[in-house]
Amino acid sequence: MNLKDLMKDYFLDLDAAGKDPHQKIAWCTSAGPAEILRAFGFKVYFPENHGAMLGATRTCMDTIPTANAYGYSPDICSYLTCDIGAHLKGFTPLTRAYGIQAPPKPDVLVYNTNQCKEVMHWFEFYAREFKAPVFGIHSPNLLPEIADSHIDTVYRQFKALIAMLEGICNKKLDLDNLKKTVKLSWEASGLWSEVLSHLKHKPSPLNFFDTTVLMGPIVMLRGTEQAKEFYSFLNLAVQEMIASETSSIPNEKKRIYWDGMPVWGRLKFMAELFKKNHTCIVASTYCNSWIYKDHDAADPLLSMAKNYLDIFINRNDAFKEKYIFDTVKDFAADGVIFHDSKTCPHNTNSQFNMPNRLREKGLPSLVINGDLCDLRCFSDEQSTTAIEAFLETL
Amino acid sequence: MDVLIQKYFWGIDCGSSEIKVVVCDASGNIIDKRKQPTLFPLLDHVVRALKTDDDKPSPFDSSGSLKEGHIITASGYGRHHIDFASHKLTEIKAHFMGVKKHLGLKKPYTIIDIGGQDSKVITIKENNIHHFEINRKCAAGTGAFIEALAHRLKLKLNNLTTIAEKHDKEMTLNSFCTVFAEQEVIKILMSGEKVENLIHALYKSVVKRVLEMTAITTDTIVFSGGVIAYHTGLVNLFKEQLKDKEFFTVPETQYCGAYGAALYGIEENPCSPNE
Ligand code: SF4
């Protein structure tokens, strides 16, 4: 199964749905309750993916200033600013990629603050723009552990969301549908997790720059048959790569853990930089973020409530530090590179001294400055020197 | 029997303001050194720095081809553009190698390398790079910051230390960003402040920014990099800030990176016993 075609079908289907008055569209955050929306039959669109597309195509550099001029600070999430700027300019990279004129208009917007509060401001902007209802799941944040009371808070909000969606769709939630989507989500994420675990192999068959692209379906199509099929296919393909000793990086010499967001606009540049230095990024916080191992069709809402609280970004520093340390060992990485992403402090873990704490535990760590989209915050030269000097020390 | 070929090891430190070149013999003895402003097209100026009109060694023959026995190693921001270099390494490792050879310190030490475009604080432990920090994206704490303000005040760069020595008052520049610092400087001068006090404050601000980059965890500090060569006044300010530390400055600080690059070339090309 071809990823390109899968994504194309997804966007064309969304576009068609947007033009069909009988089809409802929901906008959702990347770690939002997509399964509930799909169970109602919504077509689900993810603005963060749009932000990543704007970033990867570097068209964000035209749209971020538009949002800045409109009143959204250059210091806040550049997914938000580039996406809102694109909307204000009437621009979308979907046109060039798929001939789509604009993202589909939402009938409802659903966000979850388990990743950050920015999504609330972002979705509220669109709620005003489209005069559409918006629902926020306000999650307890940065948890040392997931207590029953936390799960209960989210569970009750899911119930309230369901009541609201029943009003919008004028039908009751079909529990079997929900169980089915939760099961599909769990299966796809299990397969994705297996794919990622194959990067433990030496030499690694894939690297971070492959997996940031391959993760598209687990974000945008989780809860569908297509996502499950894609990852079963991918899993087999990667196993074959391992059997034939296919190495993602020719002559792999060093292995790295990447923490934080990708620098979308410099993905190719970075991929080449690491390749040239015979270094494979074998594990990352980012790609591992969509593994919902505890989704349980037998108890869909409660298990979702737990899993969406349990995501890495929503855990406290002690948890994150241990997670990174253990994963580094598990993947036999030689060191950690932290991307200090200027406009996403939430997905940046270097700002509260974690690199020093890891160094003290004997784990070489480097911090590079940059941003997920805003290339004004990134320097090719400085990053190259820092990364190459770091690799020289390993 | 193998023919004995004299080997020359060339180190180029292609920095943002100057291209520095050092050539050594196989034992790391410096044969010659030279520099050239970083101008463009870059390669033409790198070649110009390697060639000389006099009888000093050059790695190129009259047709412009690389001569046998000449090994070139490139470092600095421009290293990736020097395609005829056999080896490339970052200026961080190059400075470390230069310092290591110059001083031969066995104890842990910290190299403070203030460059034209960035500054580095490199911690050396067990004779290896243990950790390093490069200043963030902005020019604060680098030569560029000093240059921008000197340019604005129409002062010659190599006069600044002498000017700063004449200060009679302690002042502080608060701004991190060069543009804001310029505004701050203008405001201070408008209020009638002496330029000597201002330059002293400018040096202090560079020292402060460098020390903010990372905690200095060793008892010994080594200065390297081009900026120290022009602004010796910075060294005294570091000494004032880092009391109880022991200080070294490598000879001809601006060539330390190029020298380290040449040494790296030697390390990568161990000579056979008959050479
Ligand atoms: S987690 Fe970061 S990148 Fe993602 S929406 Fe929030 S602020 Fe933006």
C-alpha cells in the first residue's frame, strides 16, 4: 500500500465531504478523541497536519507573518500562526498537492489540552471564523501518574462531548461503532509501535526522517481500516528490510535519540546532514507519541480517557527523563539531541535542565535551537556545527 | 625502496571574517601561517590564502593541482565549501586539538573561544571534549556584537581595548539584541556619557553573555579564537569574573583552529615508518 495514495485519498475524501451537505466534518487536535468523532461518522480533519504541510513546503514563511500582523505573536506556536495566516491569505498547500482549494469547513471543532493550551486559542479562532461549535477537553496536565480522578475528569468531558455531538448529528452514539473505531485505533497503533521498534536493529532499516513521514496515517486515519492495513503492510515491509540487512544510513556508525518537534522546513537538509555523518536517528519522542497501547474496545471511553492523558507530552519531567533514558538504552543510541523549538515549549524538554541531568547519568546530550515551522528561528550553519561537533565527541 | 616524500599538513579555519591557514610538518611544527579576509567567491579567497607569491610552501603546483604529500584539512563555518580538503572537522574539535598541542594540559580545562560570529565554551575532561555550548542564534557574546557597535561609533576595532582601559565608571549594557544594544548605546551617549565607559560596558556585556552560556566546571580556563587577539581587554574582565581560576591564552589565538585542523590531518594520516 502506497502512503502517497493513502494520503491523497484521505484528502480527496475530505474535500468531497466538505462539498456534500449531508456529510459532517469535524476538526480535531492530533491527540484529540478522533475515535468518538469517527464513531459518529464525521470526516476528521487535523489542522496540525496542515501546519506541518505548511512547514514542510516552507510556505509557512509567507503565512506566519500574516498571522503576526493580524495579532498572533511570533512567539506562539508556529503551527497555529502559519495555519491561521494561511486561512487569512486564502492559501493552502493542499492545492498544489491535491488540487484542493481549501480545507473543509467544520461542523464542529474538538480540541484536547493534553498537548498544550495553544490548541484552545487556535480552535476558538476557527469557531469564530466559521461560526461553528467548539468543544474543549480540558485535561489535567503534566501528570506524574494517571490517577482515577484524572481519568474520571476526562471521561465526564467525553460524555459531555458525546451529548453535544448527538445534538449536532441528530442521532445517538452507536456504541458498537465506537468500539470498532477504538479497536482499529489500538490495532493500528500497536502495529506502528512494532514498526518503530524495528529501528532497534543494527543497522536500522529506517530513521527519524522516514518515520516523521510514515506517521501520517496514525495521526490522521487512526480508527480506520486503512490505517490498520497500512501499518500491517509497513510492518512486513520493514521486517523484510531487516532480513535483507537494508540500512537506512549507509555505513551506520552512530545512533541518536531525537527529542522534540522536527524542523519541518529543513527535514531534507537534516536528513542529509545525518546521512553524511553516518548517523541514524533511531528513536524520537515525536514519532512515539501516537501509541495508544491501552485503548480497549471493551471499555472504549474509559480506556481512551486514560490513554489520552498518558501521552508523553502530558507527563511530568521525571517521567519524561526516565522515558528518554530507558528508550536510549533500549535502542542502543549513543546520545540525545534536544530540539529547543522556539514556539513550542510544550514539546521541548531541554529548558528545565534535563540535558544536564542526562549528562550526569552518562548520556551525552546536545541542545539545538530551532523551530517546527518558523525558519527565522533556525540557522543551518549553527545547527550543522553543533550537530557535527557533538557527533565528533561521541 | 620507497622514496621519501616530505609531507605538509595544511589546516584551514574558514571563519566568518577571516580565513586562517597554518601549515605544519608531520611532527606538528608550524612551518608557516597566514590569513586572508573572508570574501567571495569563497574558494578563490581560500586558494589565495593557500598560495603565496614568495618562496613559502604552497599546496598547489603551477597548474593549480594539489601537489603530492600535501594534506589539507578544513574547519570553520566555510569548511563544507572547501571541496579539495581531504578532511573536515568542526572548529570546536579543531580548537581543542590546537589547544591540546600548544599547552599539553593533563587536567580538566575549559576553552573559551570567542569567534566573529559565534562563541563556544568547551569543557575538556580526561583529555577529551566532554561538553560544549555554542551561543544561541543571536550575536550577543560574539565578535559580531562588538563589531556592530564599534562600527556604529566609528571606532577602530583594535583600539577598543586601549579605549576601554581609560574607563572611570562601571556601567552595564542590558540589551541582549544588537539592535536594542545600539539603541541603548545611542541613548547613553546622548546623555553625555564618555565613550571609554561605554566600551568597557560593551566588553563586560560580551563576557557576561559568554558566561551565561554554561556553568564553568573546571579550575583552568584557556582562551582561544580570533576575537581575543584583537580585544585583549576581554581577558582581564574574564579574570575579574572568574576569580580563583587559572588562565592560559594560546599563542596567536586566531590561528589555533587552523593549527588544530592541520594536526587533525596528521592524526588521520599516520606516516609510515620510513617517512
Ligand atoms: S504542542 Fe506545540 S506545536 Fe503542537 S499545537 Fe501545541 S504549541 Fe503547537
